[in-house]
Amino acid sequence: MTYDVQLRIIRALAYRGDAGWNIQNVNDSYHTLYYVIAGDGHVRTREGVTDLLPGHIYLIPRGICHDLWCDTHILKTYIDFHVDLLPGYDALQGVEKVLSMEVGEGICRNMFEAVQAEGIREKTYVRGQVLTALSCFLPDSAADISPLMLPFLPVIEDVQKHLSASIRREEYAMRYGWNPSAFSRAFRKAFGVGFKEYVERLLTDRLVEEVLVTDKTLHAMAAEWGFCDAYYLSAFFKRRTGISPEKYRQTRSRSDVKKGG
């Protein structure tokens, strides 16, 4: 496992929409990049309204509640992704507003075409463009790996490989030679959150991704991710995201998620 910027693209889609594109109260656990080709779209946050201008890209950070709409039409590509320095340790933490940059209509059109192709060349191009954009959007105070985190790198790698709802702090503390109480204090000091919260963040991200991009049933996901049954998975998901997995799948997979031609 390498400890560098880790980009995980959840989905990359081209979209052509009309005035029916109107989505309220979006608040997701992943970041989104928009590459706008044409149209008169807008995004509203608590800081105000940002117009989605052709030839520009827009970063909507995770956890920012926002509304999306257009007056007549929108032509764009959007990329939903995570970008971490370590699993669950967001490289964009601290970014709390919509950011934009002009890149030209050519790049936006190239992205629109590339995300509809299946070839490795196009996928590599998309990934490269996203990383290039992120290098511009990362703040000067971007998160970095603290020396306090270094003792926990084997723990994190282990958690990542065996991620499930059954992970327990005491088990991991003893496995790596820690007293459980000392483990908790040192982990919180290094990462700013407790071990349980850290694991739940990772698990939530994976469940959101499964709900978004697969047709797996809740029973199948519960078995895969170590929940007693679908009821407990659904309760966990709703507690972490605010809505049930069924509703999340319905609202995030409606007509705004489709390929454009």
C-alpha cells in the first residue's frame, strides 16, 4: 500500500438535460466535479448561487448541502469521487465551498466523449484530467500525513482489507500491541476522530458506492459487509446519510444519471 493521493472514481457520466433537471437538498459523502459544455445551469449553497458556465469546471465538495437546476438546458460531464491521503482521510478536507476554474470548452467536450468510451486510454485520460483539476483546487493548507499517523498505517491497511461492520476497536488494539484505551487516545489525536467513527466513515463510503453503482439487494450487501441483516444495514445507512438506502438509490439514480449522446 502506498501513501500518496489516492483517487477513487465512483462514477463518471455524461449528461444532457432540460429544465427538468432540478435537484434539491443534495448532500453527498463524495466529491463531484462538473465539466460544463453548454447550458444555463446553477448550483445554490448557503453562500449563494454559482452559475455553471460553459468551458468551466466546478468542484462541489462532499458534505456541502446544495441545490442544482438549469433554466432551459445543460450539457455536462460529472465525476463523483473520493480523493484520500489515506483511506478515509480526505485530501480535500477543509474545502467547504464550490470552487471553479476555466479550462476551455475543448477539455470539457473531450471529457464528455471520454466518459462514454470503454477503452483504457479514455479512462486514463479522465483520471489524468481529474487529478490535474484537483492539483489546482487543493488549498495551500491541504491535509498531509502527520507523524502521529505513522504507527497506525498497518492498522489502516488491515482495516481497509477487512472492512466490515464487525470490526471492533479492542480486537485491533490488541492485535497491534496496544492497550485499548491508549489506542483510542492516540488514534483520536492522530486523526481527529475515534477509531469507531473512522471505520464507520469508510464503511459508509463503500455502502454509498454499492447503492449507487450496483443493483445488489440490501440482503446481499448486509451479508457482504458484516451486518446481521438488511434491517441493521438500512438503519446504519440512514443514521449516517439521513435517508434509507432505498431512497438514496432512487433519488441519486433518477433521470439526472444518464449518458448523453
